[in-house]
Amino acid sequence: MRKSTAILSFILMLATASSSLLFAQAEKGHYVPGVEGIKGSSLPPPGVYFRWYNAFYGAEKLMDRKGDELPVNFDVSVYAMANRLIWITDKKILGADFGMDILVPLIRTDLKIGALGLKDNRFQLGDIYLEPFVLSWHRQRCDAAFGLSFYTPTGQYDKTQPASAGQDFWTTLLTFGTTQYLDPQKTWSLSLLGRYEINSEKGETKVKPGQDLVLEWGLGKNVAKFWDIGLSGYGQWQLTDDSGADVNWDTSVHDRVYAIGPEVSRFVLPAKLFVSVRAVWEFGAKDHSQGHMTTITLTKIL
């Protein structure tokens, strides 16, 4: 879904560049904000878990560098189904539980830009995510997490197909965050989860996307022991310029977007299953699509 944030630069080059430069897109990072929310920085205790993400993103607005909508008859919808296997071991490092995980995404993208007569749709394997190093701390009134992970350019990619699921570059992702419990009974929680992306140069073009920062947050209330309800959201900012010999756009333009919306989750004890539903609406976008996302996540204790 992060793929949708590259469309603005793609459009501008279709309109202004020669055919040899049409597909030197200003690709963004890999991480999809909005898939974590309430207690997003709280990892489970030692064990093996399977997490199944179903994320639906849609946008009919494409915003320019000033935050104004571009009149290009833009429409994108993305469905991402990501399968994640998590192992939190019994090993301790710096007082934290040590773990690792792997995520394999399948992504369906439907893209239309009416002003250009462009239409593309793909259902493909995305870039596989590997997180070999995760630390999680649990204290009386707070949890904390740190992770080092990598997106691998294993997904299907073609520079002539803007709906390709793959990104064609490596990303090193640093994860850090905390959940604070606001009362002794731990019924109120406030979480903040940060992701910092460091991207490599693309394989097919000499373009290195700038570095991104994502902050996801959640404010939740535990009800009747097994329910959490509240608000969640995110902010995403490009912090450094795109670079590379094939970059032919204004690199001083950095994208950003914010989002907020409700979330509800439940633990189904007999099935050892966590279920969460989250819906967020984006606002304040610049050089970015602006839409909405719904995420349904199931986490099974194996």
C-alpha cells in the first residue's frame, strides 16, 4: 500500500518527461502506516504466534506539494494480505525478551488516472519482510520494544507497471516504541510506535528514495477484561531527499500524511485468538495520496 505514495511523482513525469524517463518514479519506503494502533508497542510473551493482516486502502485524492488536490481524476484501491510468523524466545538480552519474525505479503492494486488515460491493476507477491532481532520489555506500568528488520526486493516489479507490488530496493527498518499504562489497573493505555526507514538504490533505475519516519499511536480503554476500544492514528514524513542519477524531479519536495480513526479489539479466550479492527482517515497530505484505510488483524497463539 505504501506504493500509492509514489503515484504523484509518476504522474508529473508522465506529463513532463521524455519517454526514456517516464518510469524513473520517486518511490517511497516500504512500511505501511496504520497496521498497528492501540498497544502497538506491546509485544506478546514468549511463544509462537501467527498474525494475519488484511488491509484495505482507498484514495480518490492526490495532493500536490502545497496540499492542494490535483485535478487528474485519480483513483487507487489496494488490498494487502500479509502473513506473519512471530517467535518470541525464552532468551533474555538486556532484560528483554528476544524474538524474530517474518512477513510475506500478497498485494492487489487497482490504479486509475483518468486525465492520462492510465489504468493498471496487479495481484502479486510483495517484498518479503525479515526481522531477525526484536527486543521487548515488560514493566509494571509500561512496555517497550526495539527491532531491526529488512525489506527484501523479492516482490514482483516492473518499472513500466505502476501497480507493481514489489519496490525493487532494500530497506533497513529501525523500530522503537513504548506503551504507557495510565492507571494502576492498566485499563487505560497510550502507545507510540516509531519506524525509521533507510532505503537502498533501486535495481532497475538509479534512484534512491529518501528516508522516512512513521509514528503510529493509540489511546485505548480496556473494557470487561477482553475488549480494548479507543482511537489510533499515524503521521508519516519523508526526512531526506531522493537521490540518484535518474532523479529528475524537485528533491526538496518531501511527502507527508496524517491519519486518525477508531479501533476495537477483542481477545477470544477459547480460540486463543486476538481480533482487531481499525479504520483511519487521512488528512494534511502533501505530495501524497489522501484517503482512508481499514485494517482487520487476527493473531493466533500457536
